[in-house]
Amino acid sequence: MLKIIKKSGFARRGEFDTVDGTIQTPAFMNVATQGVIKGAVSAYDLKDIGCQVQLCNTYHLHLRPGDKRIKELGGLHKFTGWDGPILTDIGGFQVFSLASLRKIKEEGVYFSSHIDGRPIFMGPEESMQIQSNLASTIAMAFDECVENPATLVYAERSCDRTMRWLTRCKEEMARLNSLSDTLNKKQMLFGINQGCTFDSLRVENMQKTAELDLDGYAIGGLAVGEPKEDMYRIISAVEPYMPAEKPRYLMGVGTPGNILEGVSRGVDLFDCVMPSRNARHGHLFTWEGIRNLNNAKYASDESPLDATCPCPTCRRHSRAYIHHLFKAKEMLAMRLCVMHNLYFYNNFMQEIRNSLDNGTFETFKAKYVELLDTRV
Amino acid sequence: MLKIIKKSGFARRGEFDTVDGTIQTPAFMNVATQGVIKGAVSAYDLKDIGCQVQLCNTYHLHLRPGDKRIKELGGLHKFTGWDGPILTDIGGFQVFSLASLRKIKEEGVYFSSHIDGRPIFMGPEESMQIQSNLASTIAMAFDECVENPATLVYAERSCDRTMRWLTRCKEEMARLNSLSDTLNKKQMLFGINQGCTFDSLRVENMQKTAELDLDGYAIGGLAVGEPKEDMYRIISAVEPYMPAEKPRYLMGVGTPGNILEGVSRGVDLFDCVMPSRNARHGHLFTWEGIRNLNNAKYASDESPLDATCPCPTCRRHSRAYIHHLFKAKEMLAMRLCVMHNLYFYNNFMQEIRNSLDNGTFETFKAKYVELLDTRV
């Protein structure tokens, strides 16, 4: 259950209790695909950068090092060293982008490992078993991530199948949570709304999903290349049918501007690889906008990445030094920038929460919604 | 001056005062070639891993980002964030291994940048000026690093020229230290003993070098592929001619066993890329010997890298997790292993110092001199 503390229009300031701690929402989940944040950031760095939730990828961890091995080693928390909430994404997007020889059937998906080509079958039950072995705080339902644009006929068939899969996920999760050797017997399950960019299909799918009374609801299949207006329209379309007392998660989103628009439409949780991926290329989020540290003008610049930022990188290192590290191809460049960008995102969410607490969310949004997505 | 606290045979337990702090010797200097330790380790991590001295490379930093830029930015300490002693190696080895079109003349060396091919001239005066701009604690003399094996005739001619260069280095350093806009007016200069593997040439060169009354004396041109017996024999040959009250530095050495042999022959300072380079390939130094973390048996091993090690990596992470990070090609693997190996080296020097303080150095050496260089 999500306890709503304040509202501003559709925007919600909440607290979401989990077995691994309370998540203050709106929140950004920090992406650690293979059980680690790319850029040499460890689980023990996460507290320093204000992370509340770590997000790991079921598909990647199933392949390597293997979910059974992680269970033997005590689960993802013990394995990675992070003791806060962990959400496991099923990695549908990865199955669809990395794997080859994919075949979707009623029972599940047949595909080949992108690492060694070996054949893999994954259905709703297998996905729940893997996530139970990983012992994440929150498991995501097994769904089909349909590519846009899709025909209405295909989208309807896919949604129907995903709905049947969801029922199987719920049953399997209940069974797994009742077993004596399950690591996290209070593992939660979030359903995922699909329906491509067809509003009526999205709404119908959301209504049916809500009937299953799950622990939370995600909106999937967005931020995959469609115009952002479509994304915002769909969020607004399904929002009335998302149970108010449950957390809402917009998958794979996005820029600071996208997040502000999502919050203003009632979303509580976000995740995106953008802050860490862009950081590894020297693209920094700051309160003045997006800065490209590769620009030659930073070679002699003694300022921190962001003049107002108290993150471990900005407290200690200059733009000139980090610019040099990028030119010298030294991996510390990536670490310092990933630390900064993730701190920025987590702190940005804190500022959103503060503005909701103070009743100034609309002013905050108006000030930053375009500025933060603009290049300096 | 080096204050000698204890002795055990030729081994010395000392304190070496510098303008940036006192170095407890014997000490290992941590290699940060381009102003950073490879493997995403920052200057702010160095205290956690027991580092006393950071070693940077004059040649690399002259090319990129440029010593004049570093001077404008306040010197290497401010640039990197490390506030302890810094030694700048001239990078002769790099000039000879990376640079092309090298030509050695009486005035200095002509070569091409390994980055962009532009022609560069560096002589004793230029090297001192660059190191003065970098504002390191200790500058190294400009010398020729002769490849082994060399003829006696070539080695003699090279030593004579290096000796003339050394006189010019000393004069230029004195001039630079007297200038009002010099960042570190107490910059020290170490001379470098050369002479290939010819004992009599080494001794003659050491005697002449000692006459210049420098701040410290290095033994160069060793650990470049010659049998280790040659290295140990040469150290013992020149030791009687190294001023007792000045620090002695064996350049580019080496394994823990090499270091124990060096200390037992009267050496105070060491540096080597081995701990950080090997770490990046998963080869770990431990008190049980050298461990290759890529070995499949570590995939399910919950122990830390070294059972007795209190380093940040061993306190927190398992062999299984770090093994996974290597397989998944995640750069955190390198950071965690570099942190461990450098901690191991720095802590190993601390244990050597403790054994000298306690009068147990010979026992300590006998126990570890072969063990630590042996694969588990």
C-alpha cells in the first residue's frame, strides 16, 4: 500500500512500505542491470548518492551468474551489498533487443541467450521462480513488450495473452511466497499495463489489471521511441483506472522533464539508464541544464560539474580534472560522472518531494520542466 | 634527510620529511601515471588504502593535459585532490617505449608524441621546468634509460652524459626553486644511478652521483627484464656508496618478494604498476599468495579476496560477486581489485616497518619472501 501524504493536482507525495524499507515517493530507481551500476559504482556508494531503490534485470542475472547461484549466495541483497529495496525488471526489453530466434507462444517465450546462444524458455512461472530466487523486494510481471508501431489487432492479441500470463504470475508468486525455503516470502508483484499507443486498449487493459489487486501497477511499453505527447496522453488516459492506494511506476522514463510531467500525471516511481549511460559519455545533468564535459572550454575550468551540487564528485573534483580523465581514457572519469548524475536524479526527486510537501510543485515544475532538458 | 629509527642488517626503518608530509619508510609509492590510478580509484580513495606517496609521470602529464595548464590550475596536488607527497617520474621509460623517432643528443632527447606525433624536445632544463610546473614534492633527474643488454662502451658513454645532465638538472632546479612564482619552492631532486648490469660502472656512477649532494638517490634501469639475481647483486654493489642519511629508491620494483629483498639490501622507496595492473586482470595479492579470481572455483565462493584483509573491498564484497563482475565485464571489478591490491602493498610495507620496529624483520622476510610471490 502507498500512503499518500500530500497531493497537488494529480501529483502524489507518498510513502511506500516494503519489507526492505520505506520508499519516499515520487522516487527514481537506480539501474544496476547485472547487479551493479555501470561505471564502477558499488552498492556501498548508493547511500552517498541518495539512492532509495536499486533496479536489477531478471534476464541478465538469470543468464549470468544464474539466479540459482544468487539464491545459494543468499539473494541479491547479500550478493550486491545493497540492503534497501530492490526491484527486478523482467528484462523483456532485453529479450526483445538482445536475444535472437525469439518465438512467442501461449506458454511463454522461446529465445537464445545473447551470451552463448543456448536455447532458453521463459514463461510466467519461470520468471516468478527466477525473481523469487533473486529475492528482490518487488518482482515485475512477465509480459510482452510490443514494438511500436503495432497494429491494433496484434496489440489486442498481445494484451490478452499478457493478461493470461499475469494471472499465472500472481498464482505462481503466491505459491512461491508460501514455500519454506523462499528467501523473501513477502515478495511483491507489480502488474504492467500495455496496449501500445491505443488509448482505449490501454484503458481496458488497465481496468482488467487493476481487478487482480496487485501490489503496484506499472505502465510499460512507453519511452520506446514514440513522441512524448503520446506518452503523456496515455498516462493521463490510464491514471483514473490505476488504484489510488497502490504505487504507480512509469517504466524506463526518462529525462528530468519527462519525470516532472509523469509526476504531475500521478506517477510515483521511475527508472532510466539515461543518467548513468549519459554520464559515461561526459553528458552531465545540472541545475542549469545538460553540460557536455568533452567541450574544450572545460579543460581549464576549475568549477565543479554543478556549482550548487554537494555530491561526492562536485565536492572534490574540478571540470578540468574530469575533462582530462575523459581525454586520457581513464575510467575514473566515468565513475565520477555516474556518481554525479545519479546523485542529481535522486536529489531532483527529493526536490520534487519537498515541493509537494511545501505546496510549491507547480512553481517548481514550471521553472525546471524545460530548463533541465536543455543543453547549456 | 632521512632519519633512521632502526636497522636490521642493511634494512632501514626511517622517516623522510617532505614539504607535503613525513613518509614512513620503507614505503611503496602508488602509481598514478596520468594523475590518476588506473581502475577508477580517486585521490580521495588513497587514504582508505594506506597510500603515503602518489607517483605521477612527467612525460604523460606534459603531453596531456600539459604542465602549464596544471600549474595554472594550482599544481598536481590541487588538480588530483591528493594532499600528501607526490613524486614525479620523468617517464624516460615511456619516452623509450611509447615515443617514436627518438634521437639522443648532448642537449637532450628529440622524439615524437605518442598521442599526436608532434615533435618534442626534452633536456634536463625542460624536464625540471615541467616538474616545477607540476609542483610535485620530489622531482626525478633527467636520465637516459638504457636498454639491457647494452655494450659496456655504450653504457659508459650514456652514464657520462647522464652525469652531465644531472649537473644541469641540479642547477636548473635551484634556479626554479628561487623564482617567486614557483608553486613548490622546496621541490626536491633525486639523482638516478645507471650503468646497466656492469657492477664497476654502477659503482663509479653512484660515487659521482653522491658527490652532488642531492635530496635522494634512485637506482634506475633495473627490473627491465634482467634476472632478479642481477638486480639484487647491483643493489648490494652500489649500497655502500649511497649516502646513508638520504632516501634510496629502487625504481619500478616489484613483487612482494623483490621488495623484501630490496629492503634487506637497504632500499627505502619502491614503486611498481604491478599491483594495479594485475588487479585489473583479476590477479590478487594476498597473504596466502597470488590468487587468480577468474578461476571458475570462485564463482560460488562467499569469502573475501583475502580472509585476513580489512581493505574496503574485503570488508564488503565476496569473491563470487567480484568474479561475476569480471565475467560481466563490469568496471567495478577492476576498481574493487585495484583497491585491494594497493591496500595489500601499502599494508605489506606497514608490516615490514612493524617488523623492523620490533626487530623481527628477518623472520618476517623468511616467512613471506617466496610465499607471497607464489600462486595459490
